[in-house]
Amino acid sequence: MNSRIRLPKQTGGFTLVEVLVSLMILSVGTVALSVLLLRSAKQATAASALVYQTAALSSEVGRLSALPFDQLAAGTTCVNVTTGPFLHQRCAVIADLSAKSKRVTVTVTPTGATNLVAQSTSFERGFAGTSNGTNPLNTP
């Protein structure tokens, strides 16, 4: 009897080393993508905070520019906003330039844990009425 050991035929599969190398490459790529995802999430949060700050500044400027000239009292008014998505302090400084002109400066300072700096803007308001209290557009 002729007993020979038969070896199995070679099949075209992957070796354990090839599988480990491919898993290593996949894991390195996943770590790189997760770093990019975290960085983009931080940038999105910072951009959102900047949009909220600009909206708060614009809202206060719009409110103050809509007030009648007589209701703009000289001085400083500050409001702390402690609710909502954007915690901040909003200050308005009104200065008399003359009897018919005032300068309004609005500053929004973030109080939450953001990397934003204070943002401010100023504008001038003038009184367009006549000295006798009549509308200058109603002339005969």
C-alpha cells in the first residue's frame, strides 16, 4: 500500500498578515476622519456663536434706531442676557453731540465659554423737526 499524504489544494484566500495590514490601514483612516469631524464641529460652533452675536448687535441697533429722538436719553444702559443659546452682555452708550444730534454706541460682549471678543458699532441720530415743533415736510 502506497500511502501518501495529500496536501490540500492552494486556494486564493487572504492570509492573516494581509487582513491585519488592511485593518491597520482602515483604522488609521478612521482616526484621521474623526479628527477632521471634531475640528469641523468646533468650527461650526464658533460660526454659530458669531452669528448669534451679530444678530444680537443688529437687533439692538435696530431697536435703538427705531426709537423717537426724544426717548434717547444720554447715558449707559447694560443688560445681561442669561438665557437662550447665546449668553452675553449688551450695552448701549448714548452721548449728546449737540441739541439735535446724538451718538449711539452698542456693544455686545459674550459671557459664555466662547473665544469671541466684544463686537460694537455706533451711529448718529439727528432731530429733523423744526424749532416750532411742526413737520418740515408740511410747508405751504
